[in-house]
Amino acid sequence: MALAAAPLCSSVNGGPGFGFSKVNYCHFHNQGHSFSRLTKFGCGINSHSVYRSFCCIGCTNRCNSRSALRWRESRRQHQHLRHFFSCRAQHSDALNEEKEENISRATLIWRAVKLPIYSVALVPLTVGSAAAYLQAGLFSVTRYLALLASSVLIITWLNLSNDVYDFDTGADKNKKESVVNIVGSRTGTLIAAYVSLDLGFCGLVWASLQSANLRAILLLASAITCGYIYQCPPFRLSYQGLGEPLCFAAFGPFATTAFYLLQSSTSILPISGTILSASVLVGLTTSLILFCSHFHQIDDDKAVGKYSPLVRLGTKTGAEVVKASVMALYSLTIVLGFTKTLPSASIILSVLTIPMGRMVISFVEKNHEDKTKIFMAKYYCVRLHALFGAALAAGLVVARFFARNYNMSPVLLT
């Protein structure tokens, strides 16, 4: 063996019999054995086979051993990182839950008041009044303010009575911002609710008498009826998943059209395609608020048999419904512009609110499974509702100054 290995300790120049011109090699050690590696061969010898014959007995074991060690180390690091991020995620969830548990009373009261939700009283009134201004140049400041105050009282009744009846069924058992849970009195909350309803309805009747318009009070009575059968016993149609259609009818065609009629002191205002189209758009954005308010209440609703659309669909499909609804809103708006049902100014200004619509879609898609964050979805929808309604109303007012087929002399009634 020594004789065979000896000639390989230097460079070898061989003749034709060897089949290669020169051999260079190096020595390395593995487990106490020396092996030589041929590094340059001619065409007469297969370099791969010669290399393995000298080297692979030792180095293969060593390479395999090192590879196994590296693989095990990499796997250990991967498992450590996965465990680390898993712990961070669990810790974050725990902190969010703790924050919800330790939420301040002031924040709970703010949530219970639901001040942003009162835009659902402002938008139908403003859009209806703007349509009346476009149609006949009519706008009564006094009547507008009286209707606004009455609408706020009606929405207060809706919110308070909804908390009472959901408290009765157990749907609001874990809802810390429920008015009943905050004040600790079901009876007091219910009394406040119906006092608000009585005062609000009186204001609506007064405005209807001022305008001498029976159609308007009938439409408003229909809107209030929708609110009653939505949540009050023995109907409670919201528990059957019919809340959104009722909300659409109440705040859209019924309320918006009624407010349009109440701006006139006579019964001459026609129910045109413009006001009907505008009321449909208002109804869509209002219903979207109600739909998104169910995302964080699915478990509690399901437990008491309240089959809201999101209980039936789940959050993933619900997020797709939100996306489709926002896209339908803007698609319908553009179609109404092409058909001249709504003035171009309203279409242009409404289209400018698309970024807000995209924000609603993005937020719901990203957070529909996060019960803590998805709570804010309805407030994103409130922003869309308010901005879109303001744009629609502003467009109706602007269109008045460019209209050719309307009486161009505005009348300001006080």
C-alpha cells in the first residue's frame, strides 16, 4: 500500500500508457486516515471515479454528518422562531382581550351613545331637502331643523329599544357598551326610548301639518313601523335576518322621499325618478352600516337564535358581500348618471368618494376574522354613508344652478 501511494506524493508526468499528462493532488485527514485527491486529469481516466475511490470513503461520512448537523440546527432554529412568533401572536391576542376587559367607562359610554350613527338621521333629510331644492328651489330652514331634531329622537328610540330587547333575549349579554348594561336599568332605558319616540313623532306630525302633505306623514309612519317590527316583540324580524331590507326601506325610499315632500308648503312636488334614485342610494349605504355591525356579534347572536345575515353567511362570505355592495353602489350611481336620472354634478362628486369605499372593503377583508378590530367596520361604513350622502346632496344643489327645466328662482322659506 505504501509503494502504491508513494508515487502519488508529487506531480506525475506519464507517457501514453498512463492516459493522462499530469496529476495534482492534495492530502486531507478524516478520522485519522489520510486520503489524496486528484485535481487534474487527462482524458484517459474518469476524474469522478478516481476522486471517489480516493476520497469518498471518509469524506462522504463527514459531509453527511455535517449536513445532518446543519439540517438539525436549521430545524431547531425554525421551530424556535415559529414558537417565538406564535407566542407573540398569543400574547398580542391576550393583550387585546385584556384591553377589552379593562376598557374605560368613558369609552363604553361613548360607544353606547353611538354619535356617529346619527348620520343616518342627517343624510336622508339632507338628500331629500336637496332634491326638493333641485326640483322647485324650495328650502325651509325652520322645517329642516325641526325634522333633524325629530329624526335624532327617532334614532335614539331605535338604539335604546334595540338594547332593551336584545338584553331580554340575551343577545347583549357580553355587550359591555349596551345602555342597559351600563345604566343597570332595563325599565329606565325602555321609558327613555318611548319618550324619545313620542317627542320625535310629534315633531314629524308638526312638520307634516306645516307642509299640508299627507303622503309625507304616511311615508314616515311606514318608516317607523319598519323600525318597530325590526326589533320589537312580537315581531323581531331582525332575528330572522330581515333587518337589512327593513333598514333599506325605512331610511331609503320612505324617509328620504318623505323629507323631500316636507320641504314644500303645498302638495305640488312630484315623486320623480331623481328623488327615488337618490333614496335608493341612501338606503344602500344605510343598510351597509347595519350589515357590518354584526361582524363582532356573530357568536352571541348565534347563541340566542338571532340569525342575522352574517350568522348565516360567515365572516369570509360577509366580507365578499361588503365588497359586492360597495361596487354595486358606485356602479348604480354611474348608471343613473348615464341615464340622466341623477344630475352629472351628483355623479362626479359621488365618484370622488370611491377611496372611502375602497377603505371599507380593505378593512373588512383584512380584519373580518378579528373580533376586536372588526368592531370598527360599522364606523368605516358610517364614514362612507356620510361622505357619499354629502356628495350626493351637494351635487343636487349644484345642479340647480345649471338646470334648464326647473324654476331657477330659489325660494327660502323660514
